[in-house]
Amino acid sequence: MRCALIVQTLIRYTGDCVVALATLGWDETKQAKLELSAYRLYEAQRKSGQYFARIRSLLESELLPELSNGLFWTFSMTGELIRLNGKFKLLGNAKNAYVPIPNDDGILSLEDLIFILLKNSNRSVGSSPYALG
């Protein structure tokens, strides 16, 4: 049990670095603010016709809570934190696209997203405004 507890308190900060949640000053209030910000961004994207939001867009927003110890927000850490409570799913190898769980479109995987995009769009995938990168 102790190993599981330790693993749950560490998240990826960058591609080759992990950080303890305590070092970030992370708590339930900050988690709730992050999740609300991620959901609001997703809703804005959904209203504009997209089926997902992007981690990069979330990073560029001014909606993220402040971190402790002079640490700054990173792409990897943001993805790790929004899926921490199982309320969001990251899609694709780049882990840039995300959707809330559950969502009205039933998207749980990249395959689900591709199916919906192909079904609902007359555009070819190569010219789609839905590129995940």
C-alpha cells in the first residue's frame, strides 16, 4: 500500500522529470480550479464546433492556479493533473487533445474522435481544422 501512495503523489513534470504534488503546493482547491478551467475551455471549443480542447491552449490561458516553489506550468504536468481525478481523458500520442469524461459525444479514445470527425465532416482528414497537434 505504501508504494501505491508514493506513486500517486508523484506526477510527470517534464518528459524526464517527476515532481511531488506537495512540492507544487497542490491541493483540492487548485485541482478544482484546474478542472473547471479545463472544462470551460472544452465548452468554448465545443461551441465553436470542435470536439476536444488542447492542453497547449489551456497552458496559454490565464486560468491556471499558481504553483508553489517558483515552479511553472509544463505541458506534461498539465496533462497529468487534469486526468488525476479521472474527469478528463487525454487523446492521441501527443497527449495534447482532451475531453471531459463523460461527454455528450461519447468520446473516450482517439478512435472515437476520428469516427465522429469522419462521420460529421465532408472535409478530408488532411485538411481538417481538427488537427490534434
